[in-house]
Amino acid sequence: MPVTEIASRESRRMALSLSKAAWAAVAGIIVIVASWIMYADRLLAPQHAKISIVAVSIAGMIGIVLLLHRQFARDANPKQASDLSAQIAYSIITYSPFPMLILDGAGRLVTMNEATSQLFGYRKAELMSEEFHVLFSAPDKEQLAKSIELVLGGAMQQYSATIIHKTGSELEVQLVCLPLIQKNTITGAVVIGQDISDRKRNNERIRYMAYYDDMTGLPNRRMFMTHFHEVLERSGEQFVGMLYLDIDQFKLINDSFGREFGDMLLLQVAERFTRGLSGEDMGARMEGDEFAVLFVSLQSEAELLEKAQELLATLEEPFEMQGFPFHVTASIGIATNRNDPDASSIIKKADMALNRVKEKGRNDILLYSEEWNSSSLERLTLQHELRRAIQRNEFVLYYQPQYHLMTGRLIGLEALIRWQHPERGMVSPGYFIPLAEESGMIVQLGEWVLEEACRQNKLWQDAGLPAIPVSVNLSIRQFTQQNLAEKVAGVLHKTGMAPCYLELEITETMTMDVQHATQSLLELTKLGVRISIDDFGTGYSSLNYLKNLPISRLKIDRSFVRDIQQDPDDAAIVTAIIAMAHNLHMQVIAEGVETEEQLNFLKQHNCDEIQGYYWNPPLPCDRIADILAEEGRKNQEIPG
């Protein structure tokens, strides 16, 4: 056969081999691309990926080598096939976008590609003959040594580890280690890696965005609900309670000062709401200005109510906003798993309680009642519990001291009712006063308060403590009674207290029936009892009739005092009330004074008296006795 024909035939055979090799290479590449497509979605949930994308890609590359080697081994002589396989392997290692390196039987570095150098930050010459494990963090070195040992035994290994970059920073990498076989003998290992640091950071960011509120950093509704369901599944009969909170008039704050101001306020509120949470307790921002707090570590509704009171107390300290103090209040609805094991249902009940608080004036706490679904049952239950509470002395009185503004001397006490429920603990007036008014039991409750306040004040006087007036609030039902003056006279006679030490507080709305108001107030003042108007400025009253009523004092509502430094309208109203009262020869007392700035403003405008947390909150009897005793010592020290 001519030489040219032989050469031509050999060329066709080589071309066919190259064509088949090309198709083999294409097949391998398709394996790689398909693997990336199949597992790309698993980047978002790596904990579920059974096979890493790196391993599948590597399998594709190895497939290329094997297919090419097999094809040429079949169609070419062994030496040509061996040389070509070596060239292909060299090209893959050198130009692979994945870091690839070769270890000897002792785990030392033999060679590596440029991608490895870029990942680790070292030049090739700096790592040659170094032990591979020196590149890894201490916790991963032992695992790496075990993996290399298994690879040298013939097994493929795949795991994640932390390497130390030349700069000292840490990188998360995923490694695949394959045995290196020469002449049927394992002489080392091939290590292929992928930097997954960015992927892990992205996964964490995605998880954070899915389960946390980006502004406050608190868990969001989704995470709260997931945690709540898990807690209820594990708790069994264990007591679990939650608070649903809402910042009062937050929309007005946003509209007045802007959303940036509102966001900063929410950030500070969130920090206060979540102080001291422990264990499985959780605070979350549900939406807007609504927050939820889950308590798993408490034992009773009484403890839950106490926690709610503590949360409200954290808002008493003003927030520092743009260089000046800013006051806010919150409303809280409460529900528990006592009669309901479902998280969604409990949240709904807490939200219902929250809405009732907002309907009845805000800045209070309300525990969800299962009887709310039946108004008739609610009234019967309330009537029974209120009557039982009076019979069993479950109510107690707290007293808030009132002070002369210029001298700081104690000039009076306001009696405030509290309910010491045998099961629920200390119940806020915001819970039972509105229901008592609806049921009519407020009259009996008011009579108890009047008698108890007079009795206690007379006991203090008999003990030698300074004699000062005590103020008692009258409900509108009490005030409309035809025999009010007779009842008051009967209480004074029964307790033995002089009328001059009793002050009755009414609201502006009670004076709308001018004829009845005038007659009742005149009868009371004939007894020697003083009259004051509570929450002045929030109701309706005719100044023409007001000047003719026997009123000795006006009390400025706390809503005007609270924003006296921030709201020019409130400042103008307070100034006008003080001036008007003085022109009508009335004393003025401001309630809800909490800061020195409010105190100084009231001093500058000649307010007569104040009460509020700045000097004292409402206190029980024993604490008031101590204050009275201290006041007596001060009076004795004053000369003449």
C-alpha cells in the first residue's frame, strides 16, 4: 500500500478520534452545566443539598478526562493516549477556575494552579513542600488529617472547612479530595475547592431578611409565629402568655415629625421592650408600631400583668430625640394559653384586648376575658366579682402625693383604687373601671373608695401625722344621685373626719347639666367639702357657668403637661388655664408632672401645685405614712 494512502488513512482515523474526543468533551461540559442548573436552587438552602455543586462539577471534569482517555486509548497507541491524557490533566489543573492542588503521600503540597494561589493569597513557591493542613484554622486541622488519611486509603472525601488567607482573614471553602493513582498505587491526593464565603454570607442575609425586622433587628411576625407554635407544642400544661403592644398616637408622631423620627423612636422603644428577656421568651416587631412579647418563664397571669406594668414603666423615662426629651405611652393587650393552645388564636385575643384598651383611652393594660363573647355573661361575672371584691376587701387604695410647687410642701393626697384579685394579682383600673361603669357597679365601688379614703386619713391624723386633705374622684353616676350630699355627710360622720380634709373631684362633663351641678356642688360646699375639676381642658364646660360654681381648684390634664415642652399648643393651653383659674380665684394643680423641664415651665407660669412621678408615684398606705411622718419632722424644724 502506498505511503500516501497509509498516511491519509491514518489522518482520517486521527480526525475521527479527535471528533469523538470533541464530542466526549462536549458531553462532559454538558454534565457540568446541567449539574450547575440542577443544583443552583440549592444554594439558597445548602442544608438540604445531598451532593454539592462542586462535587458534581468535578465529576463532570473527570468525566471529560476519562472519556477522552478512553477514546484515544482505543484509537491510538498507548504512548500517545498516555501523553494526551497527561496533557489534558495538566490543562484542567492549570486553567480550571476551581482551586486545584496535588498532595503527596505525606500530605505535602506538590503543585497547585493559579486559582489556588488567588484563593489562599500565597504564591506557588511559598507553599511547595509545605504540609497542607497549615493553611487551615485550628478546629479543622484534625478533620483534614483524617480526611487525607481516608483519601490515601482510596476513598473520596467532601467537606467544608475554614482556611486562613495570607492576610489573616478567614474563608469558608468546600473541598473534594480524590485519591491520586499511579500504576495502580495511591501516591497522593487531588484536592479541588470552591470559595463559599460569599454564598454563606448571602444565605445568612437571606435568612435574616426572611425572619428579622431590618430596622429594629427584632424577630418579625414570621419568626415569632414559628417560635410561638414550637413553644406551645412543647409546653403542654405550662403557662404561656403574650403581650400585644401598640405605641399610642404613633401616626400623629409620624405625621408631625416625619418617618425618620418615627423609625428612630421605634428603634429605642424596641430596645426597652426587649430588655431582660431570657430563655424562650421573645420580643418581635409585628408590623408598623405594633410589637409582641412572648413569656414562657412565668407562672401565672399575675406575673404576666406585672411584666406588662414593667414594660409601661420603661416608657416613663423620656426618649432622647434630636436633642430633646420625648414622651410616649403604649397600650397593651394580654392573652394566655390557659383556655387556648393555638398561637394564632391567642394573638387574635391579645389584639382584641389591645383594641379595647385603645377604645377606652390608651396608656393602659387589659387582659383578654373569655366572657367577652357574651355581653350578658360579662356583666353578670363583673357584678359578681366586683361585689365579692368589696365584701372580701380585695380592693386597696393607693395615694399619690400632691405638692405645693414653690415650697415643695405636701398639701394633699389623691386616692386611687387598685384591685388585688385573688387569681390575677394586681389588676389595673383600666381593666375594671370601664366595665364597672357599664354595669352600674361604679356607684357601689365609688362609695367604698370615699369611705375608705376618709377612714384612712382619719387614722393618720389620729396617729399624730400631719392633717392634709384627701381627694376622691366621683363618677358621673355618683354625681347624678339626688342624695349625694347626704351620703357624703354620712361617710364623714361615720369616719369622724372633718369635712375640710375631703376634696371631691368631678369632670367638666358633669357640669353640663348646670342646674343639677350647681345645686349638688352648693350642698357639698355647705358641708365644708372642697370641689375641684379633674382633667380640665379635655371636656366641655361653659366658662360663663363655671365662674358661678363653687369650685376651689382646677386640675390640668396630664395630656397637656406631657407635651408641654414639645407642643406649643399644649404650652399655650396650660398657660391660659393657669391665668384663667387665678382670675377666677381658683387654685391650679398640674397632674402627670414627670420631668424637671415640665416643673420649671409650671413654675415660670405660677402654677400652684403639682402631682406626678417627678416627686412620687401612687403609693400604698405604709409608704404614705412614712412620707407624712417626714413631713411632720420638717414642719417641726421650721422656726416659729
